[in-house]
Amino acid sequence: MAAPVFNKFSDIETKEIAPGFFSKLIHTANNTINFIEVKAGISLPRHRHIHEQCSFVIEGEFELTVDGIPQILKPDMFAVIPSEIWHSGTAITNCKLIDIFSPVREDYKNLK
């Protein structure tokens, strides 16, 4: 077993993955798990990537637009975004989000 099984979340460095999006990232063999904090009013521009993405709202309200369709996500809501589909988002309130990407986000692994 190469990686330790048990870890401390507080040991994960916070990285700014996009302006105003502050993340703690966990990479497994097949996924990247992204724990994000974002302040109200901060937006992520329209983009797409090869990764399937599951997005969960833990706290707050986040407007996610997927393939031109906007939806305000609240706690207990989530979205599954297929590979190569255009999407964007805006924090309506201060938010805590979790995104799960498959395959692994190599670009996030290389963030400084």
C-alpha cells in the first residue's frame, strides 16, 4: 500500500484553483475530490473539460449553469456534469462545495 489510508484534513494545503475558489484537494487513483470554499458573488466562467464532475452544495447557495440551463443548488442538491459539457457557476451566498472529478485532475495535482 503506497499511500496512507488514514489522513488529517487539516494537513491538506488550501490552494486557489480559480480566482476566489479556495480548495483542499484529495487525489486517488481514479478521482480528484475538491472541497471548495467560495465567497458570495464570485463566479467561475464558462468552461469544459474531459472530466465527469459531480458537484455537491454543503453550505450556501450556488447557481450552476450546465449546457445553458441555470439551477440554484442548495444543500442536499447535486449535479452530475458529463465530460466536455459547457458549465459555469456563481456563488449566491458564501458556499462550501464538494466536486468529484473522474478521471483525476492532473492540472490540479500540479498546482503550486
